[in-house]
Amino acid sequence: MSDSEPIPIRPREIVILARDFERLVAWYQTALDFRVITRFDELPYANLETDGGVAIGIGSAPPGITNGEATLIAQIETDDVAALLQRVLAAGGLTHGPDRDAAAGFCFGSFRDPEGNSWWVVDSDCP
């Protein structure tokens, strides 16, 4: 446990990295009745949701992701991405960031826990 002040975190959608973005978005719409809430074609990335409130994000996988590699990433939101990443690093995790998307106006980063599980971290300005 840490003696420092808690850093509040909030849930966000789970992100699926797609090797074929268009095909996977269409599959979730057809198979599970997800509907696209927002779409960012420049990334590409889409937020999808069901009538029951299940939310996911689908983004284009970076080059080099092969079949069998994990493509599901947990995502959380916090008010201080840098402080959270510092705490993760101090506890033995691996971090990337923080970075800032100047065009969209939000801060983001990522980390891996000691078992190698990936997390994305964003601030509340992330769409």
C-alpha cells in the first residue's frame, strides 16, 4: 500500500484492437446489436454501446499485432494521468506517457502491470 493520497480512477470502455477495423465494427453491430455512438475515422476508432449500457471501443491495431496476441485493453479515467503513471512506475509497472493530444485537448498514457496486462489511462477531457 502507498502512504500517498489516493488518485481517483473511474471506469471507461474496454478497447478492442482490430486487425480489420471496418469488419470488426460491423460484426459487433450485427452479432450483438451494438450501435456506433461516436466514430473517429482519422484514427480509426469507434465507441459502441448496447441498449443495456455495455460500452466498448474498437480501434485499429498497430502494425505487428499478430493472431494470438492480446487485443483487449482495459481503460480507466483519472484527473491526473501523470500522477497515476508515476505511482504505477514506482510500484513496478511499466509506463508510457503521459502525452497530450493537442487537437482533441486531452491527456493520455498507458501502463502494463507486473503480469504484462495493458491499461490505457485518459483524463476526463477524452471524448
